[in-house]
Amino acid sequence: EGIEFNERGEADPERQLSRDVLRGRLEALGALPELARRAWLVKGTNVVGGEHVRDWIKNGRVTLAASTLRRVGPGRTREELKAIVEEDYSHISYAARAEKLDEFDAFLTRMEAGHLVATIGHGRLHLGEISSGASYEATTDSDAHLVRAVEWYRDTALEGLPGELAARLQVQRDVLDLS
């Protein structure tokens, strides 16, 4: 297929696809069975040095840090978003930009009202349902967030969760498709 590998057996990072991107492309082609409802993990602790879970639950929302991202909204294609991320995050590594692109694309495009959302805070798994489209919110401290409204309705202790779910919740990404 023309992909070259280095001496460690790694493919060129420009040619790699993450699992989530591949899943999204296969879904768009209709090659995967339709899920009744998707579920997403959005990290709310240790995000840019902050803890957001209490604010999210109190204010019925979930956010994704986007301090360097220009004002964007839903409706952009992944390729359009990629060009924006490449420019706005040119100061970080290629791998970090690819991860940002995956997270922004998931939050802006793939998440939908009616999907489930989970986050972890204070030793508990909080569950809710996304109830709005994404929006961009600039704050007074020169920070910015992508925002979605959420109806939070349940929380449970982390102890006793099935092993596979507990392991997926430990992933070091800010947004993860749990479906």
C-alpha cells in the first residue's frame, strides 16, 4: 500500500489513523452496524490543571478546553477542522495535534443530542445525556471551551465496575468514544 516503516516498525505518523477515526469513516460508509445510542467519556479532572466536574453537574453542561482554537462551531468537515488545528496548534507535536483533532472532531461533529456522556469526579462515575449541539464559549481569562448542554442524572462508585469499562475509563484522552 506504499506505507514505509522506520527501523522500530512504526508507520509514518502522517499516514496513521486512530481507531476512532477509522470507526468514523467506516460508519460514514455504512460498513458498521448502527448503534442505538453512542456513549462518550469526557475528562473533567486534571484538564489544563483544573477540575471541572462540579461545575459541569451544577450548570448542566460538559466542556472541552480549546484555548488556542479559533472560534469554530459544528458543521465543519474533518478536513476543514484538520487545517484549523494544524494552524492553531502548530506549536505542539504532530501526535498531540492529531489527538486534538480527534477530540475536537468527536466533540463538534460525532457527539449528538441524545448520546450518553460520562465523566469521573471525586471517585464517582457521573452519567448524563447530551441535550444540545456544540457551541464555542470564550471566557474572560483568555481561555475558551467547546460546550454542550447535558442532563446529568446518575452517579455511581467506581468500585465494582466491570474490568473492561474500568480500564477504558483510565485512558489519558480528554474525549473517548465508549460505545
